[in-house]
Amino acid sequence: IDAMEKHIYDEKNGLGYTLYGDYYLPDLEFPEEEEAHYGKYGILRKTYLKEHGKPYYQMLMLQGKLNKHLNRVDREAYERVEVLVMQMAEKQGVTEQLKAEQPMLWVRKMNGIRTTAEEMVLTEIVYG
């Protein structure tokens, strides 16, 4: 029995192969990936893509752009939530004066506003 070479090169397709067990697998190099620093919205987006956008998810992974995409979605979602919360609080008269005079009412109203803002952002950015 002659031993199989650990590394081979295919002139036809220009790929190198490495022996793993009984099989040669192509030596593929993935492009540099941006460091992951996404939070809640990036994690939700990643889960969504894995379950509902598999081809897009795989393409981003193979191109080394998944973390960049998730970082961007996370940042945009957080920023959008903050803007919406400010706009809705102003529109509904949830002010610093209300916070000082009726803190529990202010907290209830702000929690409702934040929940609404997050639902909007999940629909338009994370799951869009």
C-alpha cells in the first residue's frame, strides 16, 4: 500500500488540496472578516438570516462580510431606536418635568415608547 500525499495541487483548477482521513479537501481561504462587536440586534439578525435567509447568510459568510453586516445592522437598529424614542416621547409630552413630578408614570410611558420603537426597528431593519 503506497501512502497518499498530504498535499496535492490540481493544475486544471488551480486549487491545492489537503488529505483529511481518506479524502482530499480543497484549501480554501476565507477573506478577512471584520471583528464582531454587535449586540442584541446583530444577534437577532444573525438568527433571522440563518432561519429565513440561508443563501444570503452563506454568501456573507463565504465573502467574509457577515460580521460587517451584523455590526452595521446592530448599529443602525440601536441608533434608530434612540431617535424614535426621542421623537415619540416629545410627541406624547413625556418630558423631564413629567419625570420629576410623576416618575412612575414617566417610567411606564417610556417603557411603552421603547417597546413600540423596538418593534418598529425589528420589523424595518432586523427582519427586513
